[in-house]
Amino acid sequence: MTAPPLLAVGDLSVTFRTRAGPVKALERVSFAVDKGETIAIVGESGSGKSVTAQAIMGILDPAGRVEAGRVYFAGLDLLRASASELADMRGREFAMIFQNPRGALNPIRTVGDQIADVLARHEHLKGAAARDRAMEMLALVKITDPRRRLDAYPFELSGGMCQRVMIALALACRPALLIADEPTTGLDVTTQAAIMDLIGELGRSRGMATVLITHDLGLAAEHCGRIVVMHAGHVVEDAPAAQLFAAPRHPYTAKLLAATPRPGRHLEDLEAIPGGLPDLRRADLPGCRFLERCDRAGEPCRAPALDAIVTPSPDGERRVLCVRPLMGLAA
Amino acid sequence: MLAMIGRRLAAALPSIAGVVVVTFLLTRLLPGDPAAYFAGPAATPQAIEEIRQRLGLDQSVPAQFLTYLGDLARGEFGLSLTTGLPVMQELVTRLPASLELTLAGLLFAVAVAVPLGILAAVRAGSWIDHATRIVATAGVSLPTFFTGLLLVHVFYSVLQVAPAPMGRLDIFSSTPPPVTGLYVLDALLAGDGETALAALAQLALPALTLGIFALAPLARMTRAAMLAALGSEFVRAARASGLSRGRIVWVYAFRNAMLPVLTTLGMVFSFLLGANVLVEKVFAWPGIGSYAIEALIVSDYAPVQGFVLTMALLYVLLNLAIDILYGIVDPRVKVES
């Protein structure tokens, strides 16, 4: 390890208060992102990917509460920063794009004004200067005829265009970190590829680190150097992409890989992962939240808390949250 | 915009035609004989028959309808049987009184309910949220005549800060030169501050009574719409961009929340216009509500027809105004219209 990571999340636990009791949405989530690095957080729906992103951004719903943990960004603990310090950094140091771009844009404000709002907030740009910068940003995300699009409302743009606008908005103040929460869900396949290429390209040219949140392992493999696998609010495995694909250590990762379509593999050969996520409201959640779906589970997995096993590797360390990790070769 | 207004007005014509027919038929179906009432209790059958002929009530219903249409085309609503005055003239003097009262009541309701609703949503679950709920529930559970009497008792009888509830102006002031028909506005336009104040003093209690009643739906709708807007994805995205709280609440959440509030405002307004009869009675306010009720009781059909038709026209205009406001707030509406 040379320089400290840009973003270091350590033992982050988040609980949601609900009518049916507290939901332990995240428990001891840890991972790190280096400057300019692109990582993926993968997992099925409800695994806590988005909650992790929202907790880092400090935009959890009021019902959600960070119980414990650290989120260091460039050496500053975001969880202990004041609200105004955080607001100053959001959108300028780290930014986020969302799953449903049309819903994430204010429906009754022109896209130019929305980008200008961010510029006014962080760079004190007003009027024509803000407008010019907004137009530059639209051009940067490859929107044709940006001057005219400045005055467009989100409903006048396609979903892909809205996501480009969202990216322009997020990158307007040159953040060092971009969190992309399922940025291509709901877009058609060609648009997906174009958006992912755009994010990758802008990330590289600006030296920006990217956290890609997705349920699509293939997409993660294609764009990210490192993959963090989440299941039921736990990080179950965190490894360099190549190693993770070659030799998954956590049974869940292995099953996820076996369930992922890839060229040369028949659809019938894909395996479904049995069962569902455990009820996170249970008071007696076992240390391994995957054990009910796991064919390797045993008594040690029921311990109230497990510690991740860390092994060094040439491309950075690997972590796995399993008492009986897989040691064999590819699944 | 003008084309839109024109189209909307044209689209309203069939409903207005429907109102013309239905009011005509309904007033003819009303129990009681207008001729007998008009002739008085001691009239002979011949006298009643004579009056019936004079009023045209001996003709067939279609013939009466044609006469009615002819009158409408000339801008006449006929004569009131009880007062003998043209209905049109009465409506022209009474409608502004009702409008002034309703507008003032609504203005008060909006001025209180919208900020309360916003605060209740921004601080959901706090004491201000609960206070808003209590105010809203109390406002809508108290009948207007009761609130009116209570206000009169407290502010006129006990505290003696309000003038007597005797109409639109006290006897010492003279009516301002009519421009809009709204006394406060007319007096201000004429530069007569004293009369404006006197008219305002008369207006305050009845407007407050109406306003307290209108508070509840507006405050609740504002709160609900604000909560929905604040919980929306674009507010989350705005927070993720670090926008200031004020900007998020006003520019992002409130402007979006205004749409359902505007709809409710239109509904409350039309409801108040018709429903302020009781307030008009308590405060001896010479509005159209009390006029219509008095006419209805004695089968005086011409004022009832005139009243219903005026209300229908007002509703059409009001809905048009709401739609125009909608178009200003929401860019998506222009495309659809």
C-alpha cells in the first residue's frame, strides 16, 4: 500500500427504523477506493448496495441511522463532519448518479437551470457564466445541440439523455469520486453501453474514482478493476476482478457467477440461487447471513459475528466473510 | 396561450347549455306556485290567474323555455318576484360582495395553511406538525355559523375591536366609486384610505370565519404534497449535489408540491363561493348566497336560475384560471393542452 485510499469505509452499520421493528440494513461494511480507481459493488436487490451509497453521501432517508463505522474521504471522516461541511463537499468532491435518471431530475425545471444550480452552489457561477459552463458539460456528455437542450425539461428528453444530463450535473464541479447507483437500469442495451463507456472515459480523463453499483456481474467485470460483493447487508467478498472471477472464495460469489449468463453458456446451464434474503428484522441474525442458502454451512457459521479473512495478493488484498471459504479453482 | 383559453371556453359551452336547461327545468319542478305566492294570501283565484298570465306561467313549458332563452340572449335574467327588481341588477351588486368575502377568506387561508403545511412536512412528527393537524381538524369541524358567532361574540361584544356585523360598510362611510365592486380595492383605487380601512374592518371577521374553514383542506394537501415531493428521487439527487436546504425546499420540493395544492385551491374556492350563505347570514353580508336562498324558499325562480347560471360561469372561469396557473407552474401541461 502506498498512498492512503481516497474513500475508506470501515465497519459501517446502518439500521432503519420501521413499524415492524429495526432493520439491520448494513452490518460492518468495509471497502476502500483508491484515487482514480473503478470498483463495483454487486449484489441482488435488497443487499444494501444503494444504502451503502446513500450512507456515504449522507443522504439516507430520515428513518435510516448510521449506528457505527467510519467513512473516510480524503482523510476526513464524513460521519463526523458537520452538516454544512458535508453539503459543501457533496456535488463538489463526490457526486452521485441514480438508477432512474428521469426521476432524479426535477421534472419542472430546465436541465440547464438544474446544472446551473449546482454550479451556483459550489463555484458561485451565476447567469451567463453558469449557462456557458452548463452547456460545456452537456457537450462533454455528448448531447447534441447542447445550447438548445439547456432549455429542455426532463420530460422532453429520452431516458438515456436524462442519464447524460445527470452525469453532466454530477461531474459539473469535477468531483474526485463518482458513485453510480445502477446507472443503466431501465435503459436499452445500446444506451447502456454508451452510458457505461461515457462514465469510464470521463473517469479516466479526469482521474476520477468511480464506484459502480450494479446487480450485473458482467457489467462489473467489463468496467471495474475490483469487485465488492454484497449480500443481505454484509460485504461477503472483496477482490480484484480477475481473481474473483477465476476463483471465487465465498459460496455466494460462486453461486452468483454460476447464475450469470456469459457467451458460450446455455441458459439452461445457469443455476438459480436457492432461497431469498433473510429477514433483516430478526434479532438473532447469524454471523453469516447466507447460511440458509448455503450448502457448505455448518455450526461455526451461526456465531453472532464473523470476521473477514484477509489474504494479500499481488493486485491488492482479498477479503472474504466466510468461515469455510472455497479454496478450489473456478466454479 | 390565447388559443388555449379560447379552446377551453369553447369546450365549456356545452356544459353551460346543459346548466341552462337543467336550471330551467328544476325551477319549474320546485314545489309551490309562484303566482299564488306573488298574489298574496288573500288573492282571489282570478287574481292569481291574472298574475300567472302576466308572468307567462300559463304557457307550455317549451314556450316558457324559448322566452327564457330570448331573455338570456338579451342578457336578462328576468325579474325577481319578491323585490320586483331585475335579477341581473341584483347579481351585479351582490356578486362582488360574495367574491370579496370569498377571496379575502381564501387569501387568509392560503397565507396560513400553506406555510403551516410546509413546516409540518419539513418537520414531520414535530410539535408544529401536530399543531397543524389540530388547527386543521378544529377548523373543519366547527360549522362556519358557529365560528362566525364566536368571532362576533369575542371581537365585537367582548373585546369591542371589531365593528358591528352589519354588512359591507358601516353607516358613516359612503360606498366607494365602483370599479371592481370590491369595496376595499375600490376605496384604495379612489385613494380613500379611511373607507378602505372601514371596509376592511367589516370584512375581517366574515373572511376569517370562511378562512378558518378553508384552512384544513389546504394545509393537509400542502403537507401531503410537500412530503411526497421531499421524499422524491429528485430531492434526494438535489441533496446529493449539495444544494442548500432552502433551495431544495423551495425550488425543488415546493414548486412541485404546488400542483396538487392549486387543484385543491380551485375546489375550495368554488365550494366557498356557494357555501358561504351561512356566513353571509351571520354578518348580514349582501352576497349572492343569501339572495339565492331567500329566493329558493319562496319559489322565486328567476333569481335561482340567475344564481345557478352565474355560478356555472364562475366555475368555468375559475377552472380556466387554475389550468392557466398549472401551465405556468408545470411545463408538461402546455404540451398536453
